[in-house]
Amino acid sequence: MSETRQPLERDGSGVYTLTLRQEGRSVVVLDWDLLRSIDRTLDDVVEANGFVLASDSKVFVAGANLQEIMGLTDAELHEYLEFGSAVFAKIAALPCTSVAAIHGAAMGGGLEIAMHCDHLVAVVVGEGSGGRDYPVGLPEAGLSICPGWGGTNMLPARIDAGKAIEMTATGKPGTSASMDELGLFAGVVDSKDALLDAARRVALGEKDKEAGRARCISDAGKVQGARAGLDAVRGSLPDTQAARAVAGCVAEGLDKGWEAALAMERRELVRLRSTEEGRGAIEAFFAKTRAKSGK
């Protein structure tokens, strides 16, 4: 098995920057090999004053490798999802402040790994600047499945809970600009060139942090707002298995906590990808992708 690591740099102020990279791919997608590589690299982050998670592809992270996921057995998919959660948990547990530096699409698992950081900093361009807006969100329900790495419980803890639940249950991502307006980002810049410096400043600017796990709706101070948000939108969510799964995972997190919500997400994702709706939506997605690539 390859023992590759991701590029990792430590600057003079003690901030580590881990840059996601995949040889042979124009965009980063999460798969077994990348997760293992991230896991090994995180073990090298020691005595850090800050941590930045970045990407050198044309997007931040496009999501998980759906082709790989569909090729796994149920048991293998459970193992894959559990391992990914364990890797991401290492980021949340860092004793220093962690920041995700977002410069392009952060979708599905890409947003989930980013939300395991304490803060997100992003490139957000102004209207008429000639820059590019890009999608940010959890699109899984649009493929008749659901998030599997905590997204149902993390996004409602960072933006308006009702809006987050609605977006996740419909699978309709926002844009970098709209997510900035909703308060997802701790800081924004107008160019990729300025992004890493801004992320490092945020990482250094917060000396006292709560170590442990990702920010989620079962955190003190988040439960009431998340429960009110779920109650407000639940009756208007789509009548689909995926939307019901998302709402169920939110309720599970509120009632039983983070680990229970993660376990339910895994069960629901494994189940939904094998339903008629899930298989049909994913096959249609693959066909659309092939048509775009001309293959």
C-alpha cells in the first residue's frame, strides 16, 4: 500500500498548511487513497500554532468519489465512511485553531471536511468584478442519498438552521456569495492570491479554542435554534426518502448527539444508494458526466 502524504508546510509563525493534491486529477475528490494520505499527513502536525487546510486544484474539493462509493459493498462503504469520519475528527481535535481555505467548489464531502475546521475563509468576488462565483453545499439529496460525514449536523450549526436543513434536504447548494451572506465564512478575500495569508491570520488570531469534535447542532447554544429551524421547515421539505433521511439525522443529533447522528448518516447513505431512486439518480448523474466529457 502506498505511504504517500499530502504536501505539508510549516511557516515561521508555526502555522501548518496541508494542501490537498491528487496526481492525475484536475479537481480533488475524496477517495480511499486520499483519505489515507490525509490521515498520515495529519500525524506530522505537531506543536502547531495554527493549521490551514487548502487545495491546489481548480476547486477546493468536488466531493467524494461516487464511482468508488457505488463499487463498494455495504460493509465496505460503512468502513469507508467510518474511516473518513475518523480522519476528519483528527482535524477537529487539533489543539490549535484550524481554518479551511476555500477558493472553488466545496461540495458534499468537500464541505464536510472543511467544516471539521474551526473556521472557513473563502474567496468571494464582488458583483461586476469579473471573478467567478462557485457552488458550496451538500448536494447529496439531489442524488437521492444523504451526507455521510456529519453535514446534516454541522451546516445548521454554522448558518441559519432552517435554511441549512432546507438546502441539505433538497440537495440545492448555495454559491460562495450566498453562503457568505448566510455567515458561513469567518473571513473573505477577493482573490486566491490573498487566501492563504488570510487563512493563516485567522488561525493565529484565536489562541483559546475548544478541542474535541466538529462544531455541530448538539453543541451548547445551538440546540434550541436547530430544533426551532427543523420544526419550521420540516413540513415543507420534499416528500422524498432523502429529505426524510436528512431531517431524521438532524433530529437524531438533537436528541442523541454527534456520534449518533454520524451513525445514522452512514446507515441512511448505505441504504439510500441501493434504492431504486438512489440508483436511478446516480446512474443519471454518471450519464450526464460522461456526456459532458464526451466519453
